[in-house]
Amino acid sequence: MPYIDRLVFYQEIETLRKRPLVSYITSSRKDASGQMGSDVIPEFIRQLEEIPTGEFLDILIVSNGGDPTVSWRVMSLAREKFKHVEVLLTYTAFSAETLLALGADKIVMHPFANLGPVDAQLIGTRKIPGQAGQPDRIENIQFGAEDIRNYLDFIKNDVGISDQEQLQRSFELLCKDVGSIPIGISKRSTQLGLMMGERLLKLHMKDDNKVKAITEALSKSFYHHGYPLSRTEAKKIGLPIEISNDKVDAAMWNIWKDVEAEFKCRTPFNPLELVMNDPTTAALIGPVRQIQIPPNLPPQLLQPLLQQIINAITIVSIDPVDYEISTAIVESLHCHSELKTEGKINATRLVDNNLAINIMKITEGWIYTKNVRPAAGVPVVAAPAN
């Protein structure tokens, strides 16, 4: 079990930094990624229940983001038990994970780590008219309030439109394309991001002007939600960045590499590949036998031949292929929680020789495992518990 392999690194970091450590990592695997969500709260509480109340706590995080309100909840829970909380950034900490880092007294960044902008992103839909009699199709679009503001800024300053009637028409086109309600939601989400950023920073910063400057910078200064903010840039905008020593950096990186391998983050989730790698399924749907009938075959010979072919046709039963995906973990020396999805992949050969793939999710939930002897420094893990 990979969790056992990581215990030595947790022990090393706790010994070097002289405080308990909890990790929260979500998967970045393409087509099987995970995001920070409210379902992690009970698992984070389980961790806090195992650690005695004290002065200091470290939280190691790797994630591409998620629900910003969870950032506030996690940091608030941590500060109820610990006076001083620091975050360790090993790799990516985008969006909601950046917000979580803002609530820490210090942000310890590995050389390969980065933060990111906190401008809220929304997924909307728009109708694309069909061409040549084809039906309309619905397309998903991702946008934020900054995209809307920059569109209007482009119309006024770059295109040079100043006439109020033309500006109104440009705004009407925007509403038609995106929708008036989503525009309002994007504005509200931006206000939420700014508010959450300020509240989290004020947990440890007393300078209101500095707090506002940092949140404004993270919301508007980088022009792309996926901009990777290095520790040098993070320090320049005023964040409490701390550079750790080489031993802590090495242990942090080993934790991430182990989780990255366990989650298969470098390999996209490809259901067809899983089907074709299964020996039984691949044998049934892989090779396609073809019949070559000589041209100009006399009818008296063709009819018996076709009947013989029809009689040779058999119906085969193709069993589904099982799959399992891990999308998040919360763990420490004390216990381990893992968010897993299990299901089945059904494959069918169509008459045009293409394959139809159907993915059926069967179970999804957190699996909890307790380390029964963390203090001894020996990787002993109990059976999974509910």
C-alpha cells in the first residue's frame, strides 16, 4: 500500500520541523482529476482528532483548486486547534488551494511549487447554430468576471467604440452569448474570491492595505487563471514565503512523486485503452474478420454461400472491464483517507466497426485507514475502517 511507503517521509518532515503534518492532495490526472470539495471536511476532521491541540501545524497541499469556501473551512478548523498554521507547497496550488495558502502564517514553497490567481471561473453553455440543416449544438464555455470586464475594455479602448448605443449593443451580444444570469454569477463569484482572500490573510496580517493589495493582485494582475506564480513572484506581492532546507524539500518532493505515481497523474484515463489491454475483452472485439466474396459470383452459388455465412455467425457475451480511480487523499502519520471511484467499462462493436464505450460508475467515496502505531516509526497500518 503506497501510504506505508510515504510514512517515512512524513516522519522525516515532522522531525525536522518539530510539528505535526497533514497532507491534502488531489489528482491532476487528465480525465480523472480531483478538486477540493466539501466532502473532504469530515476526513480533515478525522486527522485533527488524532493530533493533540498544540502551537503549530503544517498542512502539505497539492491541487488545481476547487470550492473556495472549503479553503476557509479547512483553515478555520485547523486554527481552532493550533495557534500557528503553515502550509507546505510541493507542486501546484491553484485557485482555491491558493486561497487556503493565504490563511497560513507562512507559506513554505518547494522550488518547483507555484501558486495561482484566485479569480473565480464558471462553466456556462451557449448554443451553436447548426449548419446545412444540422441541429443546433450546445457548447460549454469557461469564463470569469475578468473576461467580461476585458471584453468591454477591448470594445471601448482597443476598438474605439464610444457611442452609448453601440456599447449597449455590444453588451447585449455578450448577454446573448453568455447569458445575463451567468454574468451576474461571475461578478458575485469574484466578490466571493476577494472576500475569502482578505479574510484568510487577515487571520495573520494586520495591515489592511497590504491585504487588499495582495488580493487585488491575485484577482486581476496575471491575466490568466492558470498563471503559475513562482515563490519569487509570490514574495514580491507580499506573501509570507519561506524557503525551506534541502532535506525538507526532498521529503516533500518524495511525497508528491509517490502520490503522483499512485494516482497515475502522468497517464490520461483512457477507457478504450483499459478495454484493449484486457486479454479477454480485446480478443472478442479486437480483430474483425472479413469475408471476401468473388465478384460476379453466379446467384445459384451466392445464395448458399450467404446462408452458410449466416449460420456461422455466433453471439458472444463481452464482460465489462473493471476500473478504479483515486482522486484525493488526506493523510498523516496517524491515518489515511482516500477518495476512490470504482466502476465498469462496457465495450460494444458497432456495425461500422467502431467501438461504443460506456462508463458506469458504481461506487464513489472515502476509504479510511488508521495507522495503529505511528509513534514507533514503523509502518504498521490497520485494516480499512468505515
